[in-house]
Amino acid sequence: MFYTYILYSSLLNKYYIGSCQNIEQRLQDHLNSRSKFTKKAKDWEIKYFETFPTRSEACQRELQIKKMKSRKYIENLITTKG
């Protein structure tokens, strides 16, 4: 199983979009400064994720979300995920 996820840092008031195979391990990587963008804060939390059967599909979805370049779009995804 592969994931596309959105993290949020209240300290930075920023979102981060990524994809991975192990979402819990990837969150730990972000929290432990193993990612250049996310090492600026230690309060990242998973706000949203989608699952996919292949890495390719997860990466495509990650790029689709990033191409929107819209905080409003991201926040809408998070609030309507239920």
C-alpha cells in the first residue's frame, strides 16, 4: 500500500505534501529532521492521506495536489475527508 499525505505545522503555518509506502515511518522522518523542508519545525502532524495500490498512483496524486498551488484546495481536502 502506498500513501499520498498532507502534513501541517502550526508553528510554521504551512502544509507539506508527500507520498510514501510507510506513512508512520515517514512522519517520524519529518519529525527527526530527515527532510530538508520539514526540518524547520518539529510539530508536523498528518492531516490527510489517501491510499493507493502502486507507488506510481501515489506520486501522481501528490503531483496533482501540488500543481493546484492552493491552500484553499488543501484545506478543503482536509475538511471533507470524512
